[in-house]
Amino acid sequence: MTSSAIVPLMNEPLGSLIGKDAVRSYWAKASELIPDLHFELVTTLVGVNSITLYYQGPLGMSTECLQFGTDQKVQRAFAHYAA
């Protein structure tokens, strides 16, 4: 998972996490810091072996692009935020 929000929250200068445990820790920290964490889905865009979720979140309008492997599990995820 890659996100600019990872940089300060996880002290990870590249903004990337690898593996379920690392991503789980990220969301656990986010949930602790923002107990009423809420996302409002605007729309879902579908591509080849990928989807993009467009939503309103705590950082404003955002997208999460999820790329799936041949096993239909997420292999890469990228978050983008409005500038």
C-alpha cells in the first residue's frame, strides 16, 4: 500500500507498506487517532484487474486504486488525495 498519509503516521519516508500486518498496523493507528474515521463513497471505477474507489475522507476528496493479482487478491494499493 502506498499513500502520502503513511509517511507521518508510520514514520515511513517512502510512504509504502508491504504485507497485511503492516497495513493492519497502519489502519489500527489511523483508527486510534481518528476514532470517528468515516469515508463516503462517491463512485467506483472499474478497470482491467483493478478498481478505483473515489470518496470523501478525512483528507478531502480521495481515491484508492486497488490492483488485483491472478488470485483475485489485492497486490497493490495506491491512495491519492486532492491537492
